[in-house]
Amino acid sequence: MADYGYQHRQTRAQWEPIVNTGRVTCSRFNDDPACPGPIEPGAPWDLDHDDNNPTAYRGPGHAACNRRAGALKRLGRLPTDAAITTYTW
């Protein structure tokens, strides 16, 4: 994990025991069709940044989903809000 500073590490540490329960859904689930949904205990995960505000967090996300979103953002291909389908259960 890259060094994002003290506050980032503290926030991630607060999330870690919650993510390790297996009950946290990836922050990218609603807008990434490749996302499997829940973050399994022990799976690699990132503290996902908001796409429009790099100082805010979306929450925990699969490392692959977060990094795919970063790559798509750099390529100018990140879905817009109009293209995102929100699922409710």
C-alpha cells in the first residue's frame, strides 16, 4: 500500500476489522459490472477515494475495483453519474 499519510492509515485501520467480517460491500459495486460485491475476509482492499474529491473517501473497495477505476479515470473512461445504475435490495 502506498503511503498516504497518517490520517489515511488511521482511517483504513478503523475500517479493517469491519472489512474482515466479510459484510462490507465494495464501494464500486453499483458502478462496476466486474465487481463481485462483498469484500471477502483476507481479500486485498483499498480505502477508495471519491472520484470527484480526492480528499474524500467512498469507503472500502476491492483493490482491483479501485485500481481499475483509477486507470479508467486517467483514460477519461470513468462512467458518469448518468451511466451508473444503482441497485437497491
